[in-house]
Amino acid sequence: MVGWNADTAAGPLGAGTVTLVEGSSFCISLPNGDIHADRPHGLFVRDARILSGWSFTCNGQPLEALTAEMKEPYRALFVGRVPKSDGYADSPLIVERVREVGAGIQEQVLVRNYSTKPVECRIALKVEADFADLFEVKEARVQRRWDETREADGGALIIRARWQDVLRSMIVQAPGADITQDAVMFRVSVPAHGQWSTVLTVVPGTEEAGSASFVHPDGEGLSPRDLRRREWVAKIPVLQMGNRSIERILRRSYDDLGALRIEDPDHPERVVVAAGAPWFMTLFGRDSLWASVMAMPVDPSLALGTLQTLADRQGTVVDPVSEEEPGKILHEVRLDVTSELSLGGKTNYYGSIDATPLFLMVLGAVSRWGFAADTIAALLPHADRALDWILNYGDRDGDGFVEYQRLNNQGLVNQGWKDSWDGINFADGTLAEPPIALCEVQAYVYVAYLSRAWLAYDAGDITFGNELADRAARLKKQFNEQFWIPERGYYAIALDGKKRQVDACASNMGHCLLQGLIDEDKAPQVAERLMSPEMFSGWGVRTLASDMGAYNPASYHNGSVWPHDNAIVAAGLLRYGFVAEAQRITTGILDAAEYSDGRLPELFCGFSRDQLAAPVPYPTACSPQAWAAAAPIQLVTSLMRYDPVISVGGVWMDPVLPTSYGDLHISNAPLGSGRIAIDITDCIPTVKGLPDGIAFHRGQRPWMSELVEQADLRRKHIAKPTGSP
């Protein structure tokens, strides 16, 4: 996942940084709580860094970090001590900082004195605000200088800035402080075995609610974030699992998805998932679609909200600057006005080849979960515009495959999920030249055709359904003829601009398994290759095999291990009956999560588990990240082989959970308009609370291709005249 104007990943945050996130706001700091402007730190609101420096000193001494503990994704406790000037004796002063992120930050500061005498303290917080755009910070290229004014107003420091015609401001509220031009200061005497406290807030100048947007002014009580989290917890499933480690990982996934939810500003009732912290706290077409569809067993409304929000921003014109085209689904949204300047005054960038077919895939999935018919019907015009884009813009040369080539020299070179500049290459390491037709994109187009065909049949439009089903069948035949490399036993990652097979062995073909694009007779060779020592690290399937020319275990897309990618590959293996292989991948990925406190990062390095006993972190990985947070949910759901198809009145389940996972109990699981309870004991499932008209089936679910085939057969049967055989 790469931002629109960069073909490299984010700059390293450094060891021990603490990231707090809530909605589209986030804060990055050192373990002692300080924020340094010369590092990729700061408080970011609407893609702008409104606080670039926040350094605490006591009697001129910076805090020595003791620990930092995440309480919730949006709140952390930092504990430090004030070093003694002589550098020898233990300090009696301990400082606790409880920080909460919202539309700004609130910080509760508590100084404890463990000595037998009062201590005079000169406490200062140095404040800096550069109002840098998120991309400037991420890429370490903050060069713009704003014209700045500072004003002390009672117990507040107000910083205002102008760059060209753009105005910014922020407010530090510090009741009882002495306010200077660059700091807020307190002179206090902390009694023996006593304490002193205060509450500070930092908000954008446009935030009129001030400290009320956080909690009560004294820092006590539930904040809006606490209430929002409580509402989230009340609506999601309650999980109990025999394997407590996996249970903890899944609960962490639930928490992170809750924190990554953002609201459509034009439709606050719609909630979508931001791609990931720290640099992608915004709506991404591909990432948000995948994360929300993986999270449907937890909250199906996330997928619906994502579809509705993307539909409202669907392309309408041809614009080479933003790469917008009629019917195209966007790649990312940016909220900061200085980001817009890079997009020709627009907030949306459309440089993604896969978001548009994925929109149709997710719509097909959502239609099976029991949403109201008129809700689905309202999205069908957008689905048809997406289909038009696939046929008229995606397949530019009319060869039946969807390919990409950026429309300007500042857009992304590669526009699939492996969107780094060097992410698509031949077996010898040579870079592929555009236009590039990725294998997994053809799989998404295949299921897009089937999804729209299913919806057409459901609405009684047999002709349109047949047309799309025929397109899907032709694409599958053509794909297996042109992408398969028989002498190597795997599929090309892509066709290049000269229609040559880009012959690197990569994980992308696992996506083709999930969508059913791969011929049955070729699947065993694909599974064998995916699980080979060159591809499977012991923790997960690598993005690129270790015997390829471009392989680098510490690269972004050329040998690393991505949890979401593995969740898709595992589900694809299960579809073709490779249960042991899917179990092995799932267990490896969940084992890896144990080394990062139960939270899977965006990716980790591809070093072999035989070589190194722990997964090696990738220095610039986002965490929390939406599709990484959703990956454990997808992995376990896949092994449950659980899938509702409310529109045909059934719930399917046929678990193949490893015995080491123990029994599984899920209550409050969403299904249609109701809630159900699921128990799995020794892989035997029972379901309680099914709505009227919904039957439970022990067995594997019908895939979209099977649903389309069944619907077509039913329509043909209905259309037969009386007396026909």
C-alpha cells in the first residue's frame, strides 16, 4: 500500500515509537511521550501535522522513559522519571502522562514525589507546529515554511500560520500555566509523598468544542472515544476460544478495526475502514474493500458503508492528473488542502487497477448477507458504471484482460496491490514494462462478472445474467491458456506490454485460487509451489519466491510476508480442498502475531523461520493496519468454512479448525437482521438463534460461480413450457 505520490514505503519511525489512532487522527511519539519535529512524529488531524513538537522537561531535564502501555488504540499511559542533576541517585520524581487522541489530543499529567521532602518543579512543555502535509513528514521532505504568529490568551497558546492562501491554526489549552511564545510552563511545589496534576489539550483552531471533545475538563469520565468503543463492542461478536492466544489475537483485531473506523463527512451514518496507521488514515479503495469484506463476520455494515462511500466518489470524467475515469473506483482520499494541490485541486486519486472490480466483488458478497433489497438496488447503477469502466477503460486494447499504465509521470508506476515501483518483475529480476495485466486482477474481474450476473439473475434479468456469465467463462478459459507456465507449474504474475508472460513466481496466483479462476487440474501444482520452501517462510507465504532474481526478504513486495495476502491464499487453498496447507499458513501467521503483542503488522520480512526464531519486523510497516487487522478474522472464518447466503435462505459451515485451536464459541454474531450463536466442538458446529426462513447446512458454502450456475439453471427451468423435460 503506497500513497499516490510516492513509489516507496514510509520512512522508518524508529524503534520504540508509540502510535495512537482514532478515526482519521493519529499521534506518533517517543516512549517517554515526547514528539520531535525532526522525526516522523506528530499529531495529525485531517492529513496535516498540527503538532510537530511536544517536549516535556522538569527543571530543565527531559524525561527518562520507563514504560509506555497502550490502554486502547487511542489512549496510552507513558511513565517516566526526572533524572537527578548529579546523575547518580535514583530520582524521586515520577511523571505519568495519559494521552488520548481524538480531534486533537488530551494529556493528563501527574507528577508523583516519592521523597520525604517537598520538591520545587519548573515544568515546561515546548510546543512546535509546522502544519506539514502528511506526505512531507512521511517522506522526510518538510520544506515549506509557514508565516507563523503566536498569541498567549489566558490559559491558552494559539498558533496561527499562513502558506500562500492556506490558513492553519492550533490551540494548546493549559489552565493555570504561564504561557510563553514557545512553551507552556508551571512552577509548582510537589509535597513529600504527594502529587501534582494538570490536564492539557491540543486541538485544531477549527475545533470549537475544545476540551469538551475529549472528556470532562478535569480528565475524568468517559470520553466520546470510550463511548464509541463501547458501542462497537456491544455490536460485535463475543468470542471464546480454547486457544487463548488466538482468542487474544482476534480480540486485538476487533479493537483495531474499531479504532480504524472513520465516518463519511457527508454521511455520518456511514462508517468505513481507514487503511492503516500511521500514514494511511484515510479511505483507500482496495484496502478498505478487502478489509471490510474480510471483517463481514464481525460487522457487515462496514462493507456496505465502504461501498456507499466509494460509490459517491466514483469517477465521472477523464482527468489524467488524478487518473479519474468514468466508472472508476478511487485509490485514496486525502483531506488536507495542501494534498489537494498535488491532485489538481482534487481530494481523490484514482490510480488503482483493482479497486473497480473489487467494488463489484464486495457488492456480490454484501448481497448475500441479508441487507434490504432496496439498499442493494441503489448500488446497482454504480455497479454497472464499474462494469463499463472494466470494458471500456480497463481493457484498453480489447484483448479480454484488464491492464494498467499510469496516466501521468507522478502517479503510481504499479497500480495493483503490489504498488511499489519494483513490485512487478520477471524471474531474472527485470522490471515489467506497462501496460501490465496482473493475474489477480483478472481473477477480480472474473468474480466481478459473476457477482453482477448473480444480482441480475436475482432480479429476473436472465439476458444480462447470461451475458456476464459467458464473459466470465471466456475470461477463465483465456486466462488459463495465456497465464499458465506449464514447464514451471505456476501462473505468470502478469502479462507485460508486449503480452509476454512475466514469469516470476509470486503469491498473486493465490488470489486467483480464491476467486475460482484456476483450472482444477492446475491447482495441485499451484498449491505445491505456494507451500514450497522458496515461497513459504514458516511464518507465511512470501510475496516472491526466494529463487527469483528480485528476491529480497527485507523488501516491501519482493519477498516479504503480508498477513492479508496469506489470508487470501489460505482461503483459496481451502476452496480447492487443500486443508492441511491452509491450516499451516493460518498457524504460521497467528504464531507471528504473538511476537507483536497479538497485533499483526502490515507486513514483516521474509526470512525463513528455520534461520531466525522470530519474525523480523519490516521497518516501515503500518500498525495497526486495516487488512492486517482483518486477516486473523478471515483466516479463522475460512477454517470454519462459514458463509451465510441469506438471499437463498441458508448458512453453510463445515469446520476444519486444527485441534490445537480448541473449541470455539461465538455469540452475538450478526446475521441478516438478527444475531446468532455458533459453537464448534471437535469441529462439529451448532448454530442457535437463526432467523425464520434461514436453514443451517453442514457442508462447504456455494461459491459465486456455483450460485450463478444454480441461478441460471433455475431461470431456465422456470422458462421452460409446460410439459418440457
